[in-house]
Amino acid sequence: MTAFESRLKSLKTLAGAHQTFDTNAVPATPHALFEQWFDAAVEARVSEPQVMTLSTVDPDGAPDARSVVLLNMDAQGWHFAANATSPKGRQLTHRPEAAITFYWPATAQQIRLRGKVERLSDEACRADFMGRPERSRASILIGRQSDVLNSPDDLRNALHEQLARVAAQPELVSPHWGMYALSPHEVEFWQSDAERRFTRLRYVRVGTGVATGAAATWEHSLLWP
């Protein structure tokens, strides 16, 4: 066994405060249960419960993932923002499907979503952009996310230039900034257990109608851990 492997094995796993999960009393939609769990996570002082992993697929079919911030959750879905020219933005344009994962170690809970992603209205995109601090807007306006950076000086200079631009044009909005919503067709809630009897509850959207989100019809079932 290597020293690194030994260190890994010495670490505790799933050591959070296991929560009571009564699967006989869950709401009709995953949206309602998500809000219940999220509020409980905030009450339990979970660190940054709004941070989630967004997983996408590139044109070659290779998976990609990164942490983003949940900005809202409503009948349209789970909202996040991205630059359309970034790798994730291009991947979502090529294939507008994604997965989202929340993991909260303090409460030993995980939530997984899969579904289609849609760009929201221009008004929503503008409102999100303009609601950000000047430095955040300037950083977005640089627009070179994930390009090779030859020198930290290049970043400092670009940020200085865009800060001056924002100051001179306070209503300036990046045309590439987008608000997106993932409308899930499947949502799974996972609760750890001290005796390893993990609880998995999956919601699946059913029916052939046009209804989506909280207005849709959902069925839920337990899964083997």
C-alpha cells in the first residue's frame, strides 16, 4: 500500500449528521422536496449549499464537469449562468442536456438531476449580468475563459481595461452572457445512513403532455442502494 493510499484509507467517509428521511411523506414534486432539503441544509449551516456540479458533454461525447452556483429554482428548473463562448456554454449549445449534482457532507445528502437545458430570455440574462459587482462584470467581458494564459500580467491588464470600460459604460452587457435552466426529467435524493442502509428516492417525470417542471406529473420510487 502506498503512503497516499494509506492516507486515503485513514480518512472518515460519510461522517456527517445523518438526517431522518421519511419516504412515506414526500411531496408530489422534486421541486418541493429540494426546497425542503435545501432549507434544512442552510439551517444546519452546510457550507455553500448553493454550489453544485454541472456535468456536460463535449462534441466528441467526452464528459466534462465543473462547480457552478445555483441562482434560482422554479417551475422552469434549476438556474445557473454561463458565458456562451466558454467550454460549458459551447457544450450546452451543441448538446443542451446536462446533469447537476449537489453533495452536502455535513448532512450526508446528495441530490442528482438530469434533464434538458434551455437559455432563458434576454431580459433574464441582462438582469443577472447587471446584478453582478463591477469586477465580476469586467471579468465576464474579458471573454477568454479557459484560453491559455501566458502571463498573470495579461490577466491584470485585461481586467484593468474592462473595469475602465464598465466605469465608462455602466449599462454595458456582454452579448455572450446567458442564464440557463435545467428542467429535469429525473431527480434522485440520496440520504446516507450510519448502518449503510442508504435511502435513495427517485422522481421521474411522466406523461406525454407539454407540462414541465413543478406543473408536470411526477412518480417517485425507492431504489436499491
